[in-house]
Amino acid sequence: MPCLPLIVAIARPIPVRFTASALVALGLIGCTPPETDGLELERLMQHTVTGDIPSDRTNAYVDDINAAAFGEQLFFEPKLSENGTVSCATCHQPEHGFAEAAAVSTGIGTTTRHTPTVLNIAWNRWFFWDGHADSAWAQALKPLESANEHNFNRLATVHLISSDVPLRTSYERIFGTIPNVTDPARFPSHARPMQDSEHPEHLAWINMDADDQHTVNTIFANIGKALAAYQQTLNRIDAPFDQYVRALQDGDPNAADIIGDDAIQGMELFFGEANCFLCHSGPAFTNLQFHNLGLTPAPWVDPGDRGRYDGIPLVETDPFNGGGLYSDDPEFGAEKVAYISLSAERLGQFKTPSLRNVALTPPYMHSGQLATLEDVVSFYNDANQEPLIGHRDELIVPLGLTNAEQAAMVAFLESLTGEDSIP
């Protein structure tokens, strides 16, 4: 008999967990699913992507196709850098899952953290490994002014958009006419607020009129919103795992063939005794939180990187955060920042990344310390390294998996690579 549509588990999770066979017995699924070795079908369904791609209320242009097209121009534009050679795509490489193939990235300088993917960013809550941005558009602005990345500045950005005919045309189609910024006395060629109070660009910025600073910040924020609109389209969602879960729901007796026996064994470990789902949960396979793992040191890793502990003050004071003047819904955006708190527990914590498409984006961890998925699973299997700073999360305990079980876990992670739906 054909399966009934899924009517409970996604819209409102069942308060008591049931195995697939129990769901059938209760009449919640009108077919006999394949054997799942007792794995809870409900839990699997909570990790599939359903419904529309999440939007961002702080960015009124996030779903605008013209903004996305302009954002694509900007994403691949090397003129948005000090030496005219670095674009967003320099580190977010399309051929590498929009991440970086090296452990750390080289732009104008060399970073100390690994470049994360921008695939499926609509499901993110925080951005950067330390969460110092609360939206994709706020995140997009930071590399432009980072000394080791683009080493550009907001005045140079505004002058480029204003003077470059194709870029100006695209900008004005979406955001309206760019004000006249040609007076060098009011709008210097290079200026930005910086921690270095004696830097020429900082001095140029603080000598500007407040209204002119606001004009520049508005244009700069719009650049971020266009970049975010483009990145919102970079989705790889429908993975073999999702296809397998749908087949289970439909009672397909060949469901296991979709991901294979090894991946199913790895999946049972992931959602079972290994407890990976405690941190990698939900449709994006992340709890959207921060943890200190006690990562293996590497020569290029900054031993003083305090992670989330330093990220919280940065996002709270960011003029481009969701509750700020340049947000399109500051009341909504302010709620996210209002609920974070700074404590010593945050020392050495880094963001739990999504595991979707993880096979596309080696190396792994916040500074690219682990080269392969096999290394990642082995790291969690041992879990005996003390962190460089702070203390290891109590959830991180040795798994004690056999070599075969570790290989099965890797097979499951590889089943999370989505279909290529990127335009």
C-alpha cells in the first residue's frame, strides 16, 4: 500500500521517539519501510531539507534576482582589492565547493584560519569561525577590509562602484542613484575606521562629516547585501542521504541501494552510539553553536586564537549587525545579538560547521588542521588532545570505533554531498 504523506515528524516532531516499524504500527506511515536496524525514522527526517530556503529579514534584497546578478559580478571582481588580483572567489573557490583547498588562505597576506564554504549559507545563524558577523551581508564586508584578504577599504569600494560603468549600472538598478562622491575634500580616495588610530585611512575616516560617513556606509552595506543575495543562490541540497530518507518514507525496498550498506552503518553510528548528531543536528547538520574540541596543533595555527570569546564583542559592536542602522529589519536583527553572552566558557570555541557537502571541502577544522575526512573521524575517535586555549567541551569523548566503523562513518559523510543546483 502506498505511503501517506509525512504529516507529523517535520511539522511537529513527535514527543516520544518511534522506530520506523512503530510509526507503521501506529498508522503514521501507511506502508512498510525497509529494515532500518531500529534507527529512528523520525530523527532522520528531522535532518532532511524541506520547504523553502530560509530568508534574511535584515536584507531586503536577499531574494532579488538583480541583486544576485550584481553580487555575482562583485564576487568575481578582483578590482575589489588593494592590488587588483584578489576576489571573493580567490578563497571561496567554485571548483572546491566554494571553500579553499589550502589549510589557510592567501590573499594580500596569509590568514590564520581556513576559508569555510559559502554553500547553503542561508541556513547559517553566525558567520566566520568565531561568529563575529550575524548575517551573510555583514560577513561579506569584512574580507574587503581585512589586511590579509582584500586589504581594500570602504571609500575605495564606493569610488570603484561609482566610477566603473558596468558596476554602477548594476548598483543603481537595484539600490537607486549613487550620490556624487567626487569631491576629494569630502570623500577621500581611501578611508575606513580602524583599530590603528594613527593609520592614514583611519585619520581620513574620522575627519569626514558624519553624514558623508553614513552615505559611504549605506553604499558599502548594499555591496554586502548584493554579495549575500548571490551567495544565497549557491545551494547543493538534495543529497543521497535525503533521497534515502524519502525512499524510506515511501517504503521503497531498495532504499539502501541509494547510499549503500557502509553509509547506512556510518549513519547508525552517527545518530546512535557515536552521538555525532548532538552537535551536527537539523537540516544543515549543525546545531549552529560553538565548541572547543581540543584540536591537534599545527605550525600555522595561532595558539592565542580565542575564537568565540573574541567574536562576541565584535558582533555586538559591529555597525553592520542585524540590529544596526543599516539593517532592513533592526528590531528582528537585534534579538539575535541580545541573547549572546560572554563568559570564560567561550575561550577557544569555534563554530560547528554544516556537514552538508563536507566531502567537497577538505581540509577541515577552523585552521585546516585535518587533511581528510578520515583524519576528522580519527580525531574524534581518539579525542585525547588538550586544547591550546580554554578547555575541551565535555561532549567530546573518545568514540572507540573500529577501523571498519570509522570507514563507514566516512561513507556516511560522503552521502551528504548534494545535487549541483548552482545556477
